[in-house]
Amino acid sequence: MATTSEQEMHPLSDRVGERAGTQDSERATGTGSAVMLAPDRAPGRPPVQERVPVAPGAAPSVQVEPKGPASKLGRRGLPLPGRATRPKHRLRLGFLLYRFRYLLTFIVIGFVSIVCEIALVHWAMSDKLPWLARASIAFVFGLLLSFALNATFNFRVPRRDMLRAFLLFAGVSCLSFGLNMGMVTLVKASVLQAHYGEIRLVTSALLFALSYSLHRRFTFSSAKNYGLAVYAAANENVDEIYRRIGDNCDHVHVDLIDQTRKPDCAPVDLDKIRQARAYWPDRPFCMHIMSTQPRRWIEQTWDDVDWYVVDVDADDDLIDVLWRCRLKGKKVGVVWHAATAHKPMLHYLAHVDFVLVLGIDQPGRSGQKMSGEAVEIARTLDAMRSRYDFEIIFDGGVTVSNVRDLPAKYVVAASAVLNAENPVAAAYRIMTGARYES
């Protein structure tokens, strides 16, 4: 049973109580079962899974067939969980739609806009106008329509950023249209007037990759990247987190807190990171190390973590830490929180990929309200991003109702998603504001 301090650090133990109670009742009645690997029945044949009844009072367990001659083992001598331990409800179609939601919606909106342009050129304007004038007028209409739909329904641009986004959108669209018309004018005039619609669609398709890349990089850069928070602690239940959220996150955010920061914290368990890797193998892993000695944890997790963020008031030499991360090809960042002085952080801005703004007052505890000071700091840092070329990660107090107002590309949430009646819907709404029904 978790101690009070462990429950305060991460309240997932409360969320999985019902699930644990069901498992306890199965153990007590002997209705559970365990999946075990039977020995080879003949040389060269793979092991066969057999379902073995569990005796009353015994805990059901799942063992996973090791991959390769030397499978990695966890601290307890058990194989790390693999794909076989994943829940059956994968929501695969929903995830694919979610992952490529911006691209798919952008394609649909672009197609509708071009069809409207073609309709205006052929049927809504007088033939007395030169075709280039008609095409230009129709383009302006299509540009306005495309921006309105993308800004409102696809990328959900905050109102304060609307003018900037429109100017960038218009610039990229005019560049694309100019290249488009350059390709179109290579066609003979007689053919062009007769088949303008088909030619416009083909040339737009050829230039689509360029225009979409520029729009995603510059115009609609405010789209959120959702990070699912997982604690590298002995009392974390990674299986239950995956059961509730599935594949529906953009990256995994690992919080590691040790006794140098919180003496009564739960023991650090690095196997939780490897367990999470088995569930989300294709997601970037970011680890926020809440320790005065981050280097010791970094050196133990090179193979499991892609991005590291560390506190600027750590005892280790942070320049050395940043350099070692660069040598390993890792992205790296520093952390601001309420107890951090601003001046030391400024020295590192030119050397990092991320600045993590901790939006809560007490690191290591989920479910806290967002700090207004943290939001103001994030806005100040956002104004400095173009000078130093870093991205902002906002972690703490993020909810469906406030995520759109955060000046951060990367957002991290745990309790707001996992405690929701429909965690998958909450994850989708944090990212897109869309209504997702599982």
C-alpha cells in the first residue's frame, strides 16, 4: 500500500483503485488466470502460450516471450513488458486520424478552396475579364476561405495571433500561387482557358508539399504537441495509464524526482521508463530530472530518453551536462519554476532546445492549479524565442479549458487527462479542441 507522501506525489493510485479492487476479488475467488510460456515442445520450435488456472489466493501474472538471445530484465528479474502486454482496444483508426489530423484537414480545406476558385473563374465572373484577372480575384477569395477554415477549425489559432498568422498565410499562399501561375503560363492560352480547372488542380497538387511545410513551420506553429506525464517512481502504474489513454499522445514526458529534491518521495524506478518505452516505442521521450545531481540519472538512461530537461540550480556543472547530451545526440533544456532565479537561466538560453516552464508551485504533485506567474514567464520567454531558437514546454495545471491560452508548443498533462471521464477525448481536446468520441 502506498504511503501518504507517495500518493501526494502522483494520485494515479487513487485512479486505479477500482481496477485493483477488481483484481483483488479475482484473486480471492480464484477466477483469474495467468498466461505462461510453455517450454519448447520440439527443438527449433517457438514456445507456445498456455493458459493456466490460478489457484485461490495466487496473483495472476503475465510473462512475455523474450525477444532475441538475451532479453533485458527489469530490477525484479522479470522481462520488461513488450507489445504482447498491450490492451486489445487500440483505437487504431482513431489514432491515425488523430496523428495526421492537421494534414488531412488541410488537404480537404485546400481542395474545397480551389474548387470554389475554379467555380468563380468559370461561372461567377464575366468572360470579358482577362483570365489572369479572374484567376487572381478567385485566388483572393480562396485564400480568405482557406485561412478562415484552417484558423478556426483546423489549427485553432488564438485570437491574439490571428493577424500574424493571416499575414504569414497570405505570404506563403501568394508565393505558392505565383509558382502555380508560372507553371500554368507554360501551357498554351487556348488549352489554358478550356482546361483551367484541371490544370490548376494538378499544379496545386505538385506544389502542395512546399506550401503545407511552410504553413506548418511558420503560419500555424502554435499547434500543441501533447506530452503524457509518467513518473519514474516505484508506485507508478504504467499499465493503467496505457489502458486509459492508449496511443493518444505526441510524446511521453517522464518526471523523475529523487530524495535530493524531496526526501519523502517514492523510490526512483528507471524500469518504469523502459516499461513505457514498450507501450510507446515510436514517441519521443522527454525526462524532467528533479534532482540536484541530474548527471547520474542521465548516464543511466541514454538508451531510453531522447530529450532531457534539468533544473538550473542543480549542483552538477550544467555546461558539462549539456555538452554530454550534445555528444549523445540528445535534445536538452532547462527548467523555470517559482523558486528559480531568472538570471542564472538566461546564461543557458543560447545553448538549449527547450525551456520547461513549471506551472505549479510544488513540483512532483499532480492535480495542482496553474500559476499565473508561470503563464507570464512563458509569455516573456515566448517573446525571446526568435533570438535564441528554443521551444517552450509547459508542464503543470494544464487543462482543456486553459491550454489554448498557453504560449507553448509543447504541453504536458496528467491528471486533467487521466482523471477525465473519457481520457482519450480529453487528450484530443487538449491538442485540437475537437470533440472526439471513442
